[in-house]
Amino acid sequence: MPKIAIIYGSGLGRTKHMAESIAEGVKTIEGVDILLEDAYDVKIEDVRDTDAFILGGSTYNYKLIKSMDPFLKEMEKLELKGKVGAAFGSHGWSGEGVPTLIKKMKSFGMNVIEPGVTAIHVPDKATLERSFKLGRGVAQGLTN
Ligand SMILES: Cc1cc2nc3c(=O)[nH]c(=O)nc-3n(C[C@H](O)[C@H](O)[C@H](O)COP(=O)(O)O)c2cc1C
């Protein structure tokens, strides 16, 4: 069964909310395994067999939220060439989080779906809908 990992870093719960909508979208497609986890809690062994990574991260002090750093370091050790990636996250003004995640995944040789989904501060209904559709779209792609 194809597997999607949604891993996020979120300080105030806004990117987490987007992650939950993405997961709801994934769940509409049968036959896909899903892992939804805060980057603080995820164990690298749990994502070793993942086909697609949907990574989320907000922006603090003009950088991707720090809680994603240890996970990204661990991820680097996996064989990720040709795997699917997508990014999402909330920010306030400069928004480095999502582009940083996209750049990282590309550096791992992954096929990244762009531009990803972004929210300004609290994600509104339309953004949550885009998040849901991202999850569903990635899941559909893996089961086709
Ligand atoms: C201390 C602090 C620093 C922040 N720095 C930035 C920043 O440099 N650029 C930016 O776009 N947003 C910045 N933000 C805004 C957050 O990215 C925004 O509030 C976002 O919605 C937080 O999402 P989260 O709950 O998923 O962490 C900052 C917020 C705080 C509280």
C-alpha cells in the first residue's frame, strides 16, 4: 500500500491545522497509508518506507521553524530520489518556511509539487480547502 507522511513544525497550531486538512484529503482515497506527525515526535524509522512526503513549516525570524531541522537532517540519510514531495505552511510576512522545504526536498532529488500551500497567519476556509485538495491529489497520484 502506498504511504504518505505529513510531517510538520508549528508553533501556534496554524500549520498543524493545515496538516490536519491535508490528512482529511488523503483519507478520501482508499488504499493509502497515512502518517500525520509533529516533527518533534516523528521517528525516522516510521518514514523509511514512505512514497510521498508532505512537509509543513511556518516561518520564524525569517527562517523555517526550527523544529523541522532535526527531521530534515535525518531525512537526508534516506534514499529519496524520485519520491514525491509537497510543502505547506503558515507565515506572517516574509514566508521563508515553504520555499525552504521545497528547496530541501529538491536537493534530496525528490519530485516536488509546486508551489505548495501557504496561509497568512490563521488559515482561512479557502486555504484549508486547498490543503485538503493537496492531500487528496497526492493520494490520487500514488494510487493511479
Ligand atoms: C516570534 C515570531 C516571529 C515570527 N517571524 C516571522 C518571520 O520572520 N516571517 C514571517 O513570515 N512570519 C513570521 N512570524 C509569523 C508566523 O509565521 C505566523 O504567526 C504563523 O501563522 C505561525 O504559524 P504556526 O502556528 O504554524 O507556527 C513570526 C511569529 C512570531 C510569533
